[in-house]
Amino acid sequence: MANSVPAIKKEMLDAIGAPSIEALFEQIPADHRMTRELALPPALRSEAELRRHLLAILRKNEDCEANLSFLGGGCWQHHVPAICDEIAGRSEFLTPVWGTPSSDHGRNQAWFEFTSQLGELLDMEIVGLPVYSWGCAAGHAIRMASRLTGRHEVIVPRIIDPERLSVIRNYCEPQQMPSHIAVVEIGFDAGTGLLDLAELESRLSSRTAAVYIDTPNYLGVIETHAGEIAALAHRAGAEFIVGVDPISLGVLAPPAGFGADIVVGTTQPLGVHMNCGGGTGGFIASCDEERYAREYPSLLVSIAETVQPGEHAFGLSLLHQSSYGSRENGKDWTGNSVYLWAISNAVYMSLMGPQGFREVGELIVQQAHYAAKVLAEVPGIDIVFPGGFFKEFVVRFDASGKTVRDVNRALRERGIFGGHDLSAAFPALGQSALYAVTEVHSRSDIDRLAASLAEILNR
């Protein structure tokens, strides 16, 4: 690297008045610092060598395009229209993060379209710009509820994405911290997968800042008692936070319709490819009340008239309460985000429209329920919650005597990615896996899966 040359290092150290590189890290304890040289491979001598090296590494990957995939659990394979990539890849969106006020105008308008369209889909009036993930959005919403109520406890379902719960616990902070929020888990009905209302009612108290649920939940089950959960939460003076997969809202009622105060979720199904190592997008939404607006930690975009009649401008609002405006004094630290995905999301939503969301939702329901019906006919397989579910459902292999790991390994040999193994996170479900079926899966794909499983389980 150019700045690793000794003369340049010395020039930089002189500029900041530091005697050595080591002096910059003196606050790090000695036993936390490496004293030996890093065992790095030899430097590559040319761009051609680098290209060959990287391609050799990439060839080890097996992706969901080359294989038939039924993986889900938080990141799903949905169809991404080509226009989403085309517009998000344009230089005016791809390259700038911040710019001069004049160059921000088009970007702010695109962001405003994202928040407006998502707000219409959710039936909510305020939508912030996306944060890194669904887990981040849920964590921020819980902290918003804690600030609104002055309470420090949140109730969450035991059926929740373990990764999302881990992020929520991080946002709720350790018990030793002054703003710690206690996380209370509520069980579920073993027959339906729905939240245990009796246990919820018994755990609600004057300490409860919020009740958080997902619908559909992590196992795909639609929470049909959501209205009753909202009533119980509000009776206890708590906020009701609902996590939702937005692509389900073409066929399911938006959370506002059954009493949600704050709605969170992922934006990945809305025109964003599956990816690993970067944010998949999470949103926070609420009604247009000042008490909610003042608690948003994320960026908000507004539209306003200008001094020229007939003209409108788009700009960031309530910036001072975010970490962008007030750094460590902001409501929460929001830092990096996935603002480029907001462009893809806006393109996707404008392309789909209400009818498109209805059609894709109906197709997902039909294909997922067809898959559950076909797999249930395979000897050795049980569908754990065969009632109302959307996109994902739980397949149990206990009767076959095989583990999910064995089944998935055999499916891999046939070019199929099986369902996400639930046996470690939810041992009560036995040897079960979460299978996701979306609009990209055809009947022949599902029949191929069923035939492969029948061969694996009965050989």
C-alpha cells in the first residue's frame, strides 16, 4: 500500500504529533495485541494472477441460482425484476452517499417514493429510511417503545428467528447498563404454532414497554390472534410492535388494521437479491403522531412546497435527533445503512402496484400449500403446523429415523438446498426443517423435491 512506505508513515506521524505507530494503540492492553508477524501468503505479482486466484475461490461456492433452493428463515429467493438492478446501478444512485444540496434532490425524491409506497402498503403514515436488517429495525422499535413508556421490559415470542432475537438482545443492552431492557419470552401452542395468550396475559405488567410479535412468524404461521394480543398489550399500557414480511401484504391485512403501534420488517423481498455479508434492509413505520416521530433514530424524508408556486422539494427532516445530526446524543446510533436498497425497493413496489402484490401473494400461498400437501404424502414426513401459513412451513423427519443434516446432505448431492435445520434452535420440534416456497418455485420444482425426499427417506 502506498501509505505503508516508511517516509510517508513518518510524515503522517509528524503531522499528528505522534512519536510512533505503537503510541496510537497504547490504550489497547498488551495482551490484546499481536506481537508476531502475520502469516500472510506471498503477494500476487499481477492483476492476471489476482483474477485467477479470486475465480478459483469463487468456484467453490454453490449458489441458489445453480441449485434448486428451499432455504429461507430471513433471506429468501424472490424474483428480482431486471429493472431493479438497472436503476439501482445507475451512477446517480450507486456512487453518491452524500453530496451537495442540488445533487441530493433526485436521491431524496427517490427515497421519498420508497417511504410513501411502503407506507401505503403498511397502511402507516411515517416510514423511516431503511436500517441494516429486520433485527436492527426491531431493536430500534423496542428502544423507541421504552423511551415512549419509560418502561424497561419487552415481551417477545419464543418462536422468533434466533439471529433476530440475538440482535434484539444486543439493542436491549446488558443488565449492568442503565438503559437495559429485559427480554421476556412467551411460549406457543404446540398444535398451532400461535402465541400462548394465557401466558402472555400473565406476564404483562406495569414494567412492560412493548409486546413484539411477527406475523407470519418465523415458522411461517399467520398469527390469527394478533388483534387480541394488541388489546392485551394496550390494556397494560404497552406499545404493540409487529414484524411483518411486506410481500405478504397483498393477501394479508396490514398490521395497522389489528392495532399495531409500530411496524417493522425486512425490505429484502422487495427487489433485493439474496446476499451474505451485507445488510438486507429493515424498516420502521408508525402513525403520524409527534410522540412517535420524535423517537425515530433513523432518517426521515419529507416533501414541502418551495417559494416558487407549483414546485416541491424533498429533504431530510428531524435530522437533529438522529446520530447523523447529534452523533452520540442522537436517539440511537444508526450509522451505516442500506439506502441503495431503498432505490431497488421503490422500483419494485412501483412496478408491482396493488394488483401485482395481490397476485404474487396469492401465488406464494398456492405454491407453498401445494408443497406442504405433496410433502405430507411422502412416508416419513410430517407437516408440523399444517394450518394457516405463508411462504414457509415446518417439515419434520422424526418418523423416517433420519436427521435433517442427513437429509440435507443427500439433497445437496441431487442439486437441491433443503430447508433450514431447526433441531438445535427448537429442539421441541424434533428433527424439523423450515422450508420456503416463493413465486420462483414451479410445480415441477416442488415435485422434484418430493420425489428426491421419497427416494432419500425410503432407501
